[in-house]
Amino acid sequence: MRAVIPYKNENAKSRLSPVLSKEEREEFVELMLEDVIKALNDAGMTTVDILTTSTEGIPKEFKGDLIVTEPGLNDSINEYLQNASEPVLIIMADLPLVTGDHIRKITSVSEDVVIVPGKGGGTNILFIRHPNEFTVKYHDCSFTSHCEITEDLDKSMHIFDSFLASTDIDEPHDIVELMLHGKGKAKEYAEKRFGSETGKGRVKISPLSKLSSFI
Amino acid sequence: MRAVIPYKNENAKSRLSPVLSKEEREEFVELMLEDVIKALNDAGMTTVDILTTSTEGIPKEFKGDLIVTEPGLNDSINEYLQNASEPVLIIMADLPLVTGDHIRKITSVSEDVVIVPGKGGGTNILFIRHPNEFTVKYHDCSFTSHCEITEDLDKSMHIFDSFLASTDIDEPHDIVELMLHGKGKAKEYAEKRFGSETGKGRVKISPLSKLSSFI
């Protein structure tokens, strides 16, 4: 069993640009990646690859393989899967609420394919028992695509239901979930930069240094 | 064991007003309530009360007690809890993704208090074994409040981790989750009114009758 983390550092997470500068976002995604690697290691998963287009922003302590590919998320993951001879867990790098316990549970599911949906139709984690028979299709409501691909292959499927694992940090309001429910380095980083505004509706993040809110 | 659903129909869900009219929102919240009642019944929970300020918008088939109170969510729930002599499940009416299986699991937890967080610091479901010792505090990041109240009472606590149960339908982008992951009447309603727009980011809802998107 091995894990692969698709990763982009340079100018990453443009949807967070209203609240974090380019440099801050690059620092932040590296910390989220560290949290994800820690979760994998906590679950005893030691074979971890990072699939990236550049060697920038890789944590110094990272001990796995760094696979540098051409841009194109689907092509590079599909090539990776074709060459895999053991079960593969594909996990996104922006999941700082995932814990070792989630990873253990996901990899213990007996079905052929486990899908952890992301917010808004994404796919946060995919666990594939027979990876060289599978093809991924990220973007454009990938959750639905991956369900359909699994069904077309006549494979059994489990949708893993977890608020924490389904919370990808992509938009400013997601940072609230990290501050409320996180435990790792990315949460620490967010807490240094943001306060919160409460009221009758959902909590919103606010800048620590100004009185006015920015979202 | 009994369940109580705080409910407001008249001019409900104002944050959905960019995409649904007042009349549509009132119809929609009634359907969400029906889905929640179905989940409770599917779990074998037959003692279900609705706590409301008006008798408007109650499903015809509802067989439980309708408790009409003064406005003030916290006061009315706390009065309810004070008079309860058996475990109480407080469940919000805007959780159409909750299933009977969730309810069964939540009420099987052995801890004194089970909290299902909502998006943005809310509390979607609270299961309290000794309700007359407990006080709720909704609004202003109620998830944190309910964790603190439980700790102050020296009660044991379990945070229930479920994407589906944590998805309250409060803002337009939540409707995407309902359309993707729902199964009940509220999902059917949303599918009649909305299409979806896909791309590299999260899926967004769009009006079925117009070419332009509204969020």
C-alpha cells in the first residue's frame, strides 16, 4: 500500500488570495502538506510519494519520493496508477483536518474503491485497491466522475462520510473550519493570522490587525 | 428517548433569498423538515416534538407534538430540556442529508453528550443523556459553546464526524451538496429548480431557466 499526494506550491490556492498574499499562501500550503504527511505517518503509512511540477515548497523532513511531472493533474496521476502494483491512496494536500485515524479507517474498508468527497463535488481522497485498472478524472465535479468510473468498471465502492476529511481548504470560509477543528501546523498558522467574527449565522474569519472584516 | 426539532417556517432561510423567493423558501424548509422527520422515524425514533413559534408549514403527516413557544431559540429549548426526563436529541430542521443510520449511530454513542458540528461553528445535532442538567447556547459559534458547557458540567463528550450530518442548508452553495448527496424530498425540490455549473473549482448551482448564473 502506498500514498500519493498531488501538490502545487507556486502561486497555489488563488481563491485564498483575498485573505493571504502569494508568499503566505505558499507557506500555508506547505504546512497543510506537512499535516497531511503526518496523518499518513500516524496511520503507519510510510511509503508516501509527492507528485508535483516543481521541487519548490517541499517540507525539509519529507522522506518519500518526489515525482516531478509535466503539468496536468489527471495525466500525471493516471500514469502513476498504471505503474502501481499495490493499493494506492490518492490524497489531496489541502486536507489539514485529516487524521491518522481517518487514514486507518479508509484503508481498512473492504470495497474496491473508497471515495471521500470534497466540498462542492470534489474528491478529497481516493483509495483504490487495483490502481492499474482505474482512471481518475479530477475537476468538473470529480466526485460524480469517480462514482461513475467505479460503476463502469463494475467495482464495489464505499463513500466515506467524514466532515473533517471532506473539508478541503480552498476558500476563505474554509479557514474557519481549520481554526475550529484543526490540531496541526496549518491551524497554528491560521490562528496567528486570523480572528473570528461570530453572530447568528456562520462564523467568519477576520484580520487580526484591523477592525473591519474582509469577507 | 425523544427528539425535538426547532423549526421556523415564516420567511425562513433569508440567506437563501438570492436564489429562492419567500414562498419557495417556506416550501423548501417544510420539505427539509419532512426529510429530517423521516430520518428519525427510519431510526425507530417515534417520539418527535416540533418546537416552533407558529403552526405554519408543518407537514400534514406529522404525528408528534407541536409545541408553540415564544420566539427565542435558547430559552424555548432550555425550558424543554428542563422538563425532559429521558435522553433528548435536538436536531435542526435544515439537515436533509441526515439518514436513519446517522441517528442510530449518534444515539448509540455511550458518552453523556454527542455533538454534530454544523458548518462555520454551528451545532447541527445535540444528543444529551441527562437533559435537565444541560443548557444550550445556540448562535455565536455554538459548537464551541456546547463543548465548553459539556466540559464545565464535567460530562463526557463525543464529536460525531459526518460530512452529511454536518451539512446544514443555509447558504446557496450548500444546495450543491444537497443535489449531489441527497436522496429525499428537499433534493427533488432543488433538482427541479437548479442546474449546476462545473469547472476547476467547486460546483455551483445555476438557475435552470436562465443562461447566466446567480451566485
